[in-house]
Amino acid sequence: MSIPDFPNLTGKTILQVVPELSAGGVERTVLEMTEAIVEAGGQALLASKGGRLEPDFEALGGRLFRMNAASKNPLTLLRNADWLKKLILHERVDLVHARSRAPAWSAYWAARAEGKPFVTTYHGAYSGKSALKIKYNSVMAKGDMVIANSNWIASHVEAMHNVPDERLVTIPRGVDLAAFDPIAVPSSRIEAIRAAWGLAGDKRLTLLLPGRLTEWKGQKLAIDALRLLSETELVGLVLVLAGDAQGRLDYIDQLESAIAAGGLKETVLIVPHIDDMPAAYMAADIVLTPSVRPEAFGRVAAEASAMMRPVITSDHGGGRETIVDGQTGARFEPGNASALAGAIRALTDIGPNARQGMGQTGRAYVSERFSKRGLQLATLRVYKALL
């Protein structure tokens, strides 16, 4: 199937606005759209605090303008709006695209003041039911076009903010199918990951739960699920929790206490953030995404499927769109440790051949629906229509 060419953005300057450039789905989408904007002939600018992914961003041809974009202080938001107005004028920005609430308010005021099209991407079902919190969240629905990154998020935006159909478009997050391709990952990279985990030569079936070390990602739930398995079942398993704590030292203490209390010190490993995620997925047999709150999309589930790994995910939010229960993995009742234990047991018991079949089905499913190229093309068409 041929892929349509990108719209021509020659002479156009697109400004994206995000709090920082750390590791995360929002930041990865910034990089993907930077690549697309430059390939389409446009200028790709970013207003952000910056962070770990700055070299990647600049290598794609983007230009970073540092702003205290992570602050929620009202005075800072106003100062940022003034600063963004000057940036829009000086760099001749044609369109502003905001991806997070606090800096989105500044970007919204600046774009409206300068008469520039304003696009938002609604990346998550933001918490809070009070009138004040709903008002704060509402900036993400103020775009001339509002992009939802899953059908579930689109329904949420409609329900919470009454955004009309003509201003709302669903563009799922994309997976780089060239980078996330089992054929593209040599065994040396897989071996390096397993060695870093202390699992070189370990023959146990490996469960991988990648993501920020925060309670809602479900690391504690996964530990609780393992505690429900029998000693016979546990002896052949190892669970790797991989991710940044981002200052949540108390949560690490809670995880370590749960591991010790369950007698799982030899079964559960906590390891740092992984840069080589394609190899990390290949170093595992099953990938877990047991978030206790709904994921807007679930990039990990899609990436792992692209790497032909079966995925166990919570049965809510975007997980219902990325994983087909019984075909590309398993979905379980959110927050239910017993249900998660049952899913782990089921995917363990079916054996390697059946898991391989799930993985192959998963890659086909993701390739058809969640490609990076598809995200880039659809978003550029939004830009082109507004310009």
C-alpha cells in the first residue's frame, strides 16, 4: 500500500509548546511531528523547558526556545504569554500547537492576540471534577482544531467540553515501524539489555513493565498479582519494572517493601529508564501495562505489539483500542490483582508458540492502525487546512 506524500509546508513555521523534553508519549510525539514538519519543508520550533531529548529534537532539525513552560503559576503563565507573542512575531510563526495545559493557556492567549491558528492535542483524561479544574482543563478544548489521541479521548472531550464534530479529530499516536521492528534489532542489543538487568543467561520467562515509577502505572498492582501465584508458577518468572522515579522516592520504598513482604526479591527487579526500548521489548516474553487509571492511548502496548510481544493491559481507556483480547494479548479488570494474576498465568501457560502467534497478529494490527507515518500525515493535514 503506497503512503501519500506529506502536504507542502514550505515557508510555514510551526511552533509546538510542551512543558519539557523528557521521556514520555507527549515528548515522543513532539519529535515525530518535528520530523514531519521539516520533511514537509516547514520550520519546526519548540517552546519548552527542554530536557533529555534535546539532542534528538535538534538532530531532526528543530529549534528550541527555552521557556519555563512547566510552571502553573498564574503570573508565570501571563509572562509566558507575553514572551510567546514576541516569539511569534520575531520568528514569523504561522501556527501554534499546544500539548499540555499550563503552557497551553499561555500559547492560547498569545496565538489569539497575534491572530494565529491554534491547535491542541488532548493527550489524557485530566483528573479533577471541580468547576475550577474543569475550567483549567478546558484550554485543551479551545483549539481551532482539537486532536484526540484515541477514540476514548475523543468521547471524553465531547462529554466534558461539548466540542463540535467539526473541531474534533481523532489521530492515534503512532509507532515508528522501522525502529520498532524485530528484524531491525540485532541479538547484541538484546543481550546488552538483559545483561544490564542482571539476567544474562537467565532462562526464566521475563515480564516487562516499562513506564514512569508512579502508582497509577500499576507497578504495585503487578507485584500484588505475583504474590497470588503459586511457588511453582513463580519459580519460572521474573518481572522487570523499568522506568524513572522522577523524584518519587517514597513510591520506590513502597515497591521495595511490597517485594520484600511477598518474598519476591529474586523475582522482581527495579531497573532504570531504558533508552533502547525496541531491544527491551525483545528482551522480554510478555509486556505488562496494568495502569490503574485509563491510559489515553497506550504507547507501550502499541510499541510492544509492533515488536511481536503479547501484551497484558488494563481493560479501560486506550487499552481497549490497542490490544485485542485473546488475539494480540489479554485485557483484565482494572485494578484487580487477581485478574492480572490470571492473565499472567494464561499467557504463561499457552507456551512460546502461541505467544509468538499473538505477537505476529499484534504487529499486523498495529501496522494497519497506529503507524508514525499515519500520525504525521494526519496532523500535517490539520495544519494545512488551518493555514
